[in-house]
Amino acid sequence: MAEVQIGGGWKEKLSDEFAQEYFKDLSAFVRGEYKHTTVYPHPKQVFRAFDECPFEKVKVVILGQDPYHGPEQANGLCFSVNSDVSAPPSLQNIFKELESDVGHPVSRATDLVRWSRQGVLLLNATLTVNAGKAGSHQGRGWERFTDAAVKKLNDEREHLVFILWGNYAKQKGAHIDRSKHLVIESAHPSPFSAYSGFFGSKPFSKTNEYLVRHGQPPIEW
């Protein structure tokens, strides 16, 4: 992370962040962790959410918390895992709700890059994690950086859909301007909370209805 490799027009949008002291400290911390322990995702995938979904193409934002910390799981997109890895419980529940919502079978390919390339920014609040240690890179600066990305979208774009699953995402999206964006909130798809308001929340059809109403093609979930 000596020179930040981030595509999709995001480097220009977030240039102020890269110059700040907190981001330099964050970069030094992350580089040290990659050197001395096992960190996920692969270094080239740290900014994959941004690379696969350019700033001007974003239509939908789904906010996650931490990358998966199991072997071969994290791939830089929230809730997504590599294509040869079984779907974790939250992703299984996302697929269940999706099929119930749209009323027909959908692809259950576990790498959600097909959503990213249609304008769905799959953004974790924290972009790296130590193997087997959930939350190990929280509080180091990633949250401030991803808050800045959300703020840029909120301020400079119109008619986006922000999907906030669980209390953590709701807090992160608390400042989104609901007068010019759609905010969809529900319980988290985790097995611990999916039956407390995630199942039946219909976020996918609500998203597409809003996009179509504002002249955008719907997402092929």
C-alpha cells in the first residue's frame, strides 16, 4: 500500500483522504500486518469494491462490516466469497431472501462481482482483517476512509439506493440524505438476526422499483 492502487475514478474522489496523517498511519499498519501475519483479502483485492464499481457508475451501495477471516473467503466485496468457496450463512440467507423477493431462481455464484459490475458497490467498513481474528483491523482508520467514500456518494450523486443491514450499517449510513437517495434498512442477514426483519424485507425488488422510477436500468440480481 505504498502507492494506493485504486481504480474507477475513486483515487481522484478520495485524494484528500490519502494525503491525511490517519491514512498514512493506516497504510503503515496494514503493510506491517501483511508482512508479519496472514491478512485477508489478498493485497490486490483490498480496494476491489472500488475497482469493480466506478464512482460514476454506482447505483446501489450495500454496506458490510469486516472481510471474512477464514481461508480463501474474503475477496474484497462485502458478503461475497471466492467462487470456489461455499456460501457462508449470511450469504446463504441473502440468496434465500433474493429468490423469495423476486419470485424465481437466481444465480447462487458466491463471488458477487456480477452485482458490482452493474453498479452495486459492495463496501465493507473495514477493508482488511487478520486470519481467524474478526474485527482485528477495526479502529485503525478504515472506517474513516470508507465513511469518506459514502459521504462523497451522498453529496455528489443523486437517486442512489443505500442498503443497510444490521445496526452497524445503519449507524454508518445515518447521515445519508434521504431526500435525494433511497435508504433501505433491515436486520442483518446473519442467522442470529435474519428472522428478526431481514427475511421478508424485499430489498432487491424495492431497489429495482426505485431505479426504474428514476430512469435507471434495474439490477439483474
